[in-house]
Amino acid sequence: FFGFDCISKVIETQHKCPMCRAELKDESCLVQPANDCGDETFDDTMDLNTSSSKLESMMTILAATKAKKDKTIIFSQWTRFLDIVQARLEKEGYKFCRIDGTMPAHRRDESLRALENDDDTTIMLASLGVCAVGLNLTSANQIILSDSWWAPAIEDQAVDRVHRLGQKKDCRVFRLVVEGTIEDSVLSIQQDKRKLMRLAFGEKKGKRDEVKSGRLADIQRLLQ
């Protein structure tokens, strides 16, 4: 692996790739790596102090359960929205941790340890891309889904990180949805996908083609 600054220096002095030695004019050909979990981002110019009905509802839920010391996972597919929530939590004095695809592995591990071992860390901000699979979050028992993804399995897997073997408390799941928006269509698509998934296990020939053709139809429905 090469650091970005090292690569830039080699190109500037030798005008060649440090790996294959191919000719390179300047560092304009380089691209920054994307985050490794496919997390979506908002415009960087967005005001972090902005508010919304979802954010206010989220804070109401957190305030109602604060005295119980319940630990909450706030899921979003948008890292920029997590930035907005983080700014609000800091303002309100909540102690929290965070895990998303832009963070290196050692920082994710630190966040997981904080959630599990620190009684004062009662909130984790988490991206769906990172937490959909492979993590044990049973130290929390409350989940807030701040936005809806049209593939219900992703959300289900994220919830299963909390509601799984080893969980000793009753779990609560809150889904924040703005009525009369595209989220209504997303939820409708989720419902249809769940029906197809239940049918798929005993499907006869032809049903699998129906599932494949449904993907394009899902996109068309969202754009209507």
C-alpha cells in the first residue's frame, strides 16, 4: 500500500506510477478511495445545525428512554445525516459512539467497545452498510431506523445485530417515516419484496424471472 502523499511525490518527481512504472503526467489522474461500505453522503455544504421532523421525533424517543439507561442504535444509510444527528447529540449532552464506512477498523472497534463496556455511552450512530452483517450489538436494546431502504433484507439484518442470541432485554424498533413522501413508495416496495421472498422458497419455474424483472419496476415506481 502507498500513502496518497507518497504517490503524489513520486508522480511529481518521476512522472511514473510507483507500482507499474507507467507514464503519468501529474497527480490529476489520481482518485480518492470511496468508503468501503457504500454509505451514501449528502452535500458537504449542508448546515449541521439544521433540524427536521425526523430529528425532533428521534430526540423525543431518546429523551423518553434516557432515564432507563437503554442503549440505542440509530441507523441511517446517509453518513451526512449521521453528522447532523451527531451535532444535535453533542448539543444535548448525550454520550455516544459512531461506526460508519468512512472510519478505519481500529476506530470502529473502539466504538464497539464503548457501546458494550461504557454505561454512559448509550447511543451508537451506525450506517446500514457497516452494521447490516457481522456485528454483535446485543448491548443495545432499542433501534431507530431513520430512513427506509428499498431492500428490506438490509434493514432486517441490521435489526438482527441487536435482536439476536445473547440479547437479554426486550427490544424496541422505531421507524421514522414522513407521510406523503417517496418513503411511502419505498415501504410499498418493501412489502412486495417480502411477499416475493416468502414465495421464493417454494417457487416453481418462472417465479425467479418475476423477481429479477421486479428490480427495474421498483426503480420506475420510485420515480413516478
